[in-house]
Amino acid sequence: MIQISPSLLSANFLNLERDIEMLNESEADMLHLDVMDGVFVPNISFGFPVIKSISTLSQKPLDVHLMIVDPGRYVSQVRDSGAAIMNVHYEACTHLHRVVQQIKGAGMKAAVTLNPATPVCMLEDIAADLDMILLMSVNPGFGGQKFIPNTLKKTRQLKELIERTGSHATIEIDGGVNLETGAELVSAGADILVAGNFVFSAESPKDVISQLKKLG
Ligand code: DX5
Ligand code: ZN
């Protein structure tokens, strides 16, 4: 059963309450929140006060994707802002093992994200400790970009690595997801699809979420 995590980055920030209520009524499984620091990625989005406000209204778990340098500095702030899943980039953590244990110690699910050029084998020795692994299918920083097809190969490789290492991690894919790329990702082994632009640019985001749910 495929899970859908709509990315709020493409929501209408003047009407966030309306969009979150729409997601509460939709078949979305969680909400994907993209935090950007202007250093790790060439863009700045929103931070903890906004996430905390969203958490008071959302009935779905918050899947927080931190595109920031040294995210281990913010574990307790992420937890206090209401996150269920804390997603950190492999490329942003010098001591990834420590950060993963801190996230779990704070009571959140631990997820690690890989940029498009980072091979899945880099997670060989941490996969068994993870609840989720996120593969970027675009270079992080912006919504509405084109899906990088090499992600399909990486998804299959990651599925094999997860099975081999006895990990229970789910596979999430982020960037350029639509009905076509989504269908290919489901056959490659994806468990969770993030979708921003495809959902929020639609006339009926709820219908698009339910079409994505039908992919798997
Ligand atoms: C990109 C973000 C994504 C983004 C996905 O840096 O991590 O979550 O919102 O957007 P779409 O689905 O529009 O590619
Ligand atoms: Zn994201």
C-alpha cells in the first residue's frame, strides 16, 4: 500500500489553514515539511514556529525534511515543534550515527536522505538503525523540478540493501513525482511518495492524492 506525503512547500502560504484542513480530509498519510537554510541548499523556506503552528492543526503525522547543515543541533527543537519523523541529509552530518541515535532518543522516527549523486551503499552500516530512507529524485532546494530517472535504479538498489541488512526502513522518494514517475517508483519498490507541485497545482488536490494512492 503506497503512502503519500504531500509537500507543503507548494501550498498557498497565505491560506495554510485551508490547505492543511484539505489535507486532513484527504487520503494523505502524512505531511512533508521542507526546511531550508540557504546554505545546504540555495533557498530558504520556513522554520520551527511555522512547523509548530502546522502541528496544532494537522491530524496527520509531520514528516520534517531538513535541508540544513549540521541538523543534529536541532533535534530537540524539531521534536518540540511536533515532528513525528526527522529527516536529515547524509551529506549534512559528519557524525550520522550519533544524530540518528539522538533523533530516536528524542522519541521521533529517524530518517536519512540521500542527494541524487550519493550512492545508496553509503547507508550500508546505518540502514538497520533507520525507520525511513529518503531518496532525492531532484537536487534539493526547489519544488516543481524534473524527476531524475536514475532514481529508479537507486530505489531498486536500496530495496535490496534494506532486505540484506535486516532493516525495517521504508523507502520515500522526493521530487518530480506525478502519476507516471509515481507508477514507475511503485514498481521499483517505493513505499512513500512525496508530491508538492503535482498536488497543489491541481484543480482538486484531494483527487490527485487519491489518484496517487491508487498507484499501489
Ligand atoms: C525539494 C523538496 C521537495 C519538494 C518536492 O527540495 O525537498 O519536498 O517540495 O516538490 P515537487 O513534488 O514539486 O518536486
Ligand atoms: Zn522534501
